[in-house]
Amino acid sequence: MHREHTKAVSVGDVVIGGKNNVVIQSMTNTKTEDVEATVKQIARLEAAGCELVRCTVPTLEAARALGEIKKRVHIPVVADIHFDYRLAIAAIENGADKIRINPGNIGSKERVKAVVDAAKERNVPIRIGVNSGSLEKEMIEKYGGVTAEGITESAMDKVRLIESMGYDNLVVSIKSSDVLMSVEAHKIIAKMTDHPIHVGITEAGTIISGNIKSAIGIGLILSEGIGDTVRVSLTDDPVQEIYSAKLILRTLGIRKSGVTVVSCPTCGRTNIDIISLAGQVENMVKDIDADIKVAVMGCVVNGPGEAKEADIGIAGGIGEGLLFRKGEILKKVPEDQLLSSLKEEIDRIIIS
Ligand code: SF4
């Protein structure tokens, strides 16, 4: 498994690769120059379980803001740089724990070297990010279009360039909005490098299409044993990206912490608004860090039996419902108290 043989890269106090946990990350969508708004959003991301956060650095003011932001947050901060090598250096000087660059758009070798030297001086890791959308013309011509081989070769060229400058404190990412191409590219690059790999599907889309594409793409890549850190990209509140990433990792059995909610698809036996109830339960448990399974079922006849693998669950009846544990009924509960009774029981399980 590639993940078990990657180099360990320290980003602040978080380690990517080297048999460590797959790190969950996201990116702020505030103006980085707006320290208050950015710190506030990072606090929400932290509370949701984000372990590493990336902020865009499009200006010198944003690079300077990083210093202040870092003082007020508890997770490492990565600076996202495009085009201007001076911003990469400024971000490093202002305490960025890692920088993300595409050496292909940084410019001359001398400019890339200036960034690498600054990173080397402070031992700041560099994530080399290559995106199918910005693949060089030579690669497109060589492979007859944008292909997995082309993206991979482009990324490896940049890895070798930076290694030739005497620096190997690197994380690599190759992104494509084409899910299957992305999977293929990861399989190829995993055979070529032992640098940790950042996995994500770029421009995945809004909450439904973004989640589906990410779950398939990131899921397939992770299940190949590839990927040391993940970011789910959604056109939505970045906090949603954390919940999605956690769910992908939990579903694959890669991370255990967090409540798994199962709910029935509803049918003609349903006598309760189970759709809204399931949503409320998901919301109630989303920040609980315990490895338990909670079931929300639509009827008392089949619900407890169908969900007997769940640690705890509720099943809706007419005006009342059942609270059950491992398929065994604990008690009847009035409909309006189902949610609070479930919470009490979850708390009891966590404490015991
Ligand atoms: S638990 Fe009951 S309501 Fe839900 S799908 Fe099964 S039979 Fe239908």
C-alpha cells in the first residue's frame, strides 16, 4: 500500500504521510486579508474536525495577514500561491506552515529556486500542485490531449526540479475534474514517488454532484492505498467539506472516529416525518467524536430489527416512537421527545 511507504512531512504539528492518519483539510473562502473573518471561519472548520487549513495568498497584505491568523488558530495554515514567487516567500516569512505552488506558473527556474531556498531555510514543506486545467502545451501535444500520463509526467518533472535544488520536503497533488482520469493518474504517480500525496477532485461542484464525484474519486484512490491527506472540494460552506471528508474516510474504515448515521429509505409504512428527523439527528451528532452507529427508522414494526447492527436508534410510530439499542427496544417515547431521548442515550453510551 503506497500510503504505508510515504515519507513523513511535518506541517506545523501535523504529520502527513509516513503511516500517519490521512489528514483532513479544507480551504477558507474568506478574503485572507480580512483576518477577523478568516479566523472565524477557521474556528468553525476546526470545530468540525479540520486538521489543516489552506488560505489563498493573492496579495502581500494577505501574506502579512497569515502571521496574525496563525496566532489565533490551532491548526497549521497552508498558503496557496499562484504566479507570484514573491508572495510565496512573503508567506513563508510570515509563518506559513506549508506552501502550495505550481512551479509551472511561478516562472523562471531562478524564481522557483528563490522560493525553494526560503522554504529550505525554515524547513517549510512545499505542496507541488498540478491541475489538468493548466497542463503544459508540450504534455498535451505529447499525449494527444489532457491525459493521466500527461498530468503525472508534468507533476514528476516539477518534483524532480525541486529535488534537484536540494529539497525533498514535498507533498504532491495531481488534480483533475475528470474523476476516472484522476484515479488513473494517482495509480501511475504512486508507482513513481514516495512523497505523500494530497488527494482531491477539483471543481467537483455543488453539494450533491461535488459529494458524489468526490466520494467516488477520492474513495477509489484511497481504496487503492493511495493518499495521505484529502480535501473534498465543494461549491458550498467549507465546513461541509470536512463532514464529507470524514464520512468518506469512515465509510472506507480508514478513520473510526465520528458517529455513523443510518436511516431507512422510508416507505408506505412510515407514519412520521423521518426525512426531517434523520436530518436533525445528523446535525445533532455531526461533531460527536465517538465511534458509534445511530439508526433512524421509519416504522416500529420493522425499524428495530432492520437496524439491529446500530448501537442506538429510534423508530417512528403514530404520535410516538421507540428507542432501541442493538435491536432491543428500550422504551416508548412521545414523538416530540424522540430526538432528546436519543441524545440522552448517546451521551450515556459515550460516558460508559
Ligand atoms: S424501517 Fe419501516 S418505514 Fe423504513 S423502509 Fe423499513 S419498513 Fe419502511
